[in-house]
Amino acid sequence: QYTGDDRLRVLAYAAANFNDKDTGKAVLERVLKSYVKSPKLGDLLENPRALSSQVGAEEADAFLGRVIAESPHALPKAWALYWQGQTVLQGIRSKRDATDEEKAEAAAKADALFALAAPLAQGTEHADRIGAPQFEKERLLIGMEGPDIVGEDVDGVDFKLSDYRGKVVL
């Protein structure tokens, strides 16, 4: 009963809520046929793990690659790049006998995907989530100076985190 991008929202709901391989394959088939270039594809890509588990990692990765190649819209591309990066990291973490070289190669590949995704998401409500891996790498590693948070203490007195440099802050 739905048409256009409203139908895509129903497909996204089905993918997220019906843990069934046949449903997942039907959703993926319809999305590939009619919605790869939709600006609303981000609704499905915001959380594609359910669909991925239904259709398999290889088909899910091919779908993400097709979105990256064919979508004219920034947010669906950003989500696809983000999830490809997450998939790379999950794959190397699950490989128990991965060498340091393989881990470094996977991290570099994931970082490259995240670096492409973050600018595409800027200005959207999803920018913080999509940009989080890059933000963490650039600003939140051990030994780096923390961001200068400005706020009010419990007594209502303004403070800056930098005022407490060298002290333990909880």
C-alpha cells in the first residue's frame, strides 16, 4: 500500500524486525532493484546488521559497495563506508591467529573508509556516530591532550577542564 520512499521505510522495518533469511533476501532484492539511488536509503543503512546476518556477509558487503558506487546521495554513501569499515575491524578481531601485520593492514583499511565517510555525514544528525572512529583516532588516544570541556560544577561555578591539568578529574 506504500509507494516511493515510504515503501523503503517498510522494507527497512522488515529487515530490522523479521529475523528471517527469506525476508532479508527479498528486502535486499527489492532495495537493489528500486532504491539504491534513493536519498532515504540511509534509513536502512543506519543499522544494517540484521540484514547482513540474514543475507550473509558477502552479499551485504556487495550491497554496501553498490551503494558507494551508485548512490548520488552523501548520507547513504557515508553509512555504507562506515559499515564497511566496521566489517573490516570485526573481521580482523574475530580472526584469532591474525598477525600484527594483518591487524595493521585492516586498521589502515578501516581508517581509510572512516575518513571517507565522516565528511559525507557532516551537517547531519548522524555525523557524530559516523565520524566517531576518526574523531577517536585523531583526538582521544592515550597520551593526547583531552578536549577542553567547559561547564559548570555542582556549585554552579564555571570551569574548564584545562584548569585541572595535571590533576585527576572524574
